[in-house]
Amino acid sequence: MTEVELIVVGLAAILGGAVNALAGGGTLITFPMLIAVGIPTVAANVTNTVALCPGYLGGALAELKGLSGDKRRLYVFGLAGAIGGVVGGILLLNTGEETFRVLVPYLILLASGLLVIEDPIHRWQERRGCRNGAQQEHEIWKAFPVFLASVYGGYFGGGLSVIVLAVLALVSQESLTRLNASKQVIALCVNVAAAVFFIFRAEIVWTATAVMAVGALAGGAIGGLVADWVRPSVLRGIVVVFGVTISIFYFVR
């Protein structure tokens, strides 16, 4: 990659990291930019997953306090997420470049749609509230839908947090705070597992990965600093419009 291309993907990573910290949807910025600089679609997806992986660690660590006293559920869901991430990675590498290129606009459009429904999911879960006896439910059967959501995350990743949150809201009666904390940990497990798998089995553009990893961390820090001045719903809407525009561009080109 040229220096200009590295600067471009680095700036995209800073913006994507900030967006992830504030509203989610950073993949809709970083992934298309990797394709725009000439990286093949599968390699761009793999590179994006590995590069943005450190950003999920900060989010998960920040939310761990919301899961105190619930280690068993955390282990079950984390394991389901890790296995799903690897399975999604295997499916990606077996899709083929041409097929995945055809799927890209649909995946971006899907991720954009998932961002649209995140606020309604939050409102629904807040109305639903935390019912008595939720802790008595069995966790194993809940792990399967979490696994399915994680397969999507290992395959593409855009909108993963929204899918996981929706699944958790359907299978659990916990508060939104605890669901958000679980979502962050599961997303971390999915991305770490997929990233480790890709490191050994896939083509990764390491120069872009290094630049984007630093950029995403910096963007996350910037997002934290400006959080009080930015409305997440407005930023999420901008990202959705950007994602839909990019998907339309891929459809018609």
C-alpha cells in the first residue's frame, strides 16, 4: 500500500473508532474504505476484523462492572460467541472472492438496517423491564441464538452488536444495562476468535491492519471525549445514510 492509501485507511479507522464509541457502525466506514483503496473484498473484510479487534476490548472492559455476580452466563455466552465467530470465519473463507463481492452491498445494507432498529430495541427492552425470576432461567438454550448471531459476526461483523442485543433481549429478561454489558463481552469474544482464526488461515494486509488498529484506538478515545456533545441517534442516522449510499453504489457499479 502507498503512503496515501495508508493515511486514508488510518483516517477512516479514526472516524470508525469514534463512531463505534459513540453510536456503533464503524465497520460501515472502514470496510468500504479498504475496498476503495484496492484491497480485495474478502481480504478487506478479514483485515477490518483484525484491525478493529482491539477497540472491542475497551468497550468490554468498561462494561464488565455491569456483569458482577454473573460469571456462569458470561462464560456460556462468551464461548458461544467465540465458536460462532470461528464458524463465521470459516464460512467467509469458503465463500470465494466473486461470491462475496456480490454479497457485499447486501451485507452493508443489512448492517445499515440493523443500526436503524437499535433504538427501538433499546426502548422495547426498557419497557419490558427486568422481571422477577430471570436469574432462574437456563442458559444453554439461550446460547444457540447467540451462536447464530456470532456466526454473522465472524462472517461480516457490521451491525453485530445490534444483532446480539436483539437476541439477548428476546431470550433474556434482564435490564438493558446488563444486556448492553453482555453484548460488549460477546462481541469481543466473536471478534477475537475470528481474528485469531484469520491470522492463521487468511490473507491479511498487515500494514493497513497496524495503521487501522492505532487509528481505531485513537478514534475510540476521541469518541469518549466528545460523547457529551454528540447525540448518538443523530450520528447513527448519518452512518446509516452513508451505509445505504455505499450499498447503492455497489449495486449499480
